[in-house]
Amino acid sequence: MSNLTETDRIFNDIRPYRDDEVEKILQKIINNEDFEKALLILMGKYLSFYKEDERKNLFNLFIEKLKHVKTVNDFQKEVVKYMLEPMIKGSIDSLTSSGIENLSKDEAYLYIGNHRDITLDPGLLNYALMSHGFETVEIAFGDNLLINEFVSHVIRINKSFIVKRNLPLIKQLDASIHLSKYIYCTITQKRSVWLAQREGRAKDGNDVTNPAVISMLYLSQRDGGLPLADFIKRIHLVPVAVSYEYDPCDRLKALEISKFRNTGQQEKGGTDDLISMNQGIAGYKGRVHYTVNEPLVMDVTNDRDVAKAIDRAIQLSYRLWPTNYLAFDELHNTKNYSSFYNDEDRNKFDERFKRFSPEMKSIVLEGYANPVKNHELQLGS
């Protein structure tokens, strides 16, 4: 007998899969012809970091383990053990976090974060939360990334809910209200949520919240008379800053920005998002830090003020690396931050982009320098 709740049924079209559905969905995933190919692409690079006897059995062991998974949490633990930890070991020099210890394990939070990588921003946040004994979050995932049924199953079994986009105006409003109600119900039922501060990644390193995100969140409660300030307190809105020393997709993002500037077109090919996902997972990241701020408590009357408060928290708490300071000084022809990097840092940074044209190098520098610029602006405001 199914244990799905009435709420689950109301939001059946967008919600993540629940424990009752895991075994059936996992069988569909494992039996899909794309499964083994996807795993080999994602895991192949990191198998080399294991001893030969471990490497020989890792892939088959992962599949065998999945066959016995019964719950969403079990699935996430297996994914962390067999996929996320090898990725961290193979592409991240250190993964650190701060601020999680100030939160309560008895509360649910709406984490709103800056958005640099399609899959890893919430994935690594979940890893950090698990490391501190917290429950993982439900993740907002755009339907533009659900390229087929296989990907949809993988996303939804991993605690992701679907954000519908590019609908006709009336249908888009209905979908936004539906999504707002789902997020609010999820928080009030003591399950945390992660949401990006804007649609799409910040390709230029400029982490700015779209006020429309706040408007969408408030849709379900606005007509009921709940003041915005009380709504923000009730959902425990927590700004989160993720800082990559090296953006694994920096070169891909620079190419996209260059194309847009030269042609005015922003259309992407059907495989571009998959390429970005793979590069984000496989690409070198250097050091990565998550700053989890305290929940916002503020007297606000409009979405723009909430967005500004999120921006201030994220931009001030962003962990600035030598790459950021180097880029800022080179871009602006200064030595203002020369004490924050050395020749080794410069050589490593320059080597990464040595084949870039001056135009492309300038775009890359902007992406790394903008967090410094934003930090300066927030300090001066």
C-alpha cells in the first residue's frame, strides 16, 4: 500500500520521488541503456585515484549496491560514497564550509545560493550538510535540463523537484504559483530546500539575485495577507555563497559570453548543458568553500529589498581566492591585492589560459574579478 501523502499527490508533476517509489524507479534507471555509459563518463577519470583492486570492483559494486537501495537517503549515501567522494578526491584540493554549525538540525531552511555549476552547487552543499549531521536538501532543477526520461528519473530520485520554464504567460503564472505552494509546504513540513538566486549560472562571476525569485516564493502566501517580512522569517531564508578557486567551466562560460557579445545570440545546442555538467563534475576546481549565512530577519516590504539583502550576504561572505585577486589586479592594471597571491599562483593561473586570445582572456579575468569588485562595493555601501 502506498504511503504517498495527499500533498505528494497534489504536486505529483514536480516533486521528487519518495521512498515508496525508489525500488521501481531504480530498476528503470539500472536497466536503461544509457546508465552504464553515463556512469563510465562521470566516474572514469576518478577510478584512477583508487588502488587497482579497489578500482576493479568499484563500478560493479556500485551497481550491485543500487539494486538493494530502499530509500532516497540510502540512494544519496551510495551516490556520495561511489561518485561524489571520488570526484572530490580527484578534482578538489580542499572542500571546506563555515556557518552550518550555527544552524539547528531541528529546523528546515530555504537555502538560496549563488549559482556557478549546474549540478555541484547543491550537490556539494548536501555533502557539507551531511558531514555536519544535517538532512540533505530538496533541489530546484529547471525542466530545460530534463533531456530525456532517464535524466528525469535520476534527478527526481536525488531529491530534486522540477521548475517549469518557458511556458505561455498564463500557464507560467499557474506553474509559478504551484511551485511556490510546493516550496512553502516542503519547508513547513520540515524539509529544507536549495534554490539558485537566479535562473541560469552566473557566467560572468557576478552573483546577483533576481527579485522575481522572491516574488515567486511569496506567490502562495501573498493573497492570504501574510506580510513579506513574516514570510521571510517563516521560511528561514539562508543565503549561501559557494566559492570555487578555479571554475571548472570557466573556459566554456567565456566562449558563451564571447559568442553572445559578437553575435547577440544566446541559443545553446542540445548537448551544451550535458557538456557543462560533465565538465563541472570532472574539471579541476582547486579549493572550494561554502559559507552558510544566518537566516535573514529583516523588516521588508518588497522583493527588491530581500534580493539586495541576499546579495549583500553572499557577496560579503564569498571566499576570495588568489585567482580572484590576481584577475582583479591584472584586469585593472593595479597591485592593490598583490599581497594575496605569489608567483606560483600567477604562473598556475596564466598557464590555464595561455592559449586564449586577448578577448577571451579579458572575459575570463572579468569572471574571476567580479567577486572582488562586488565585495568592495558592499563594503563601501
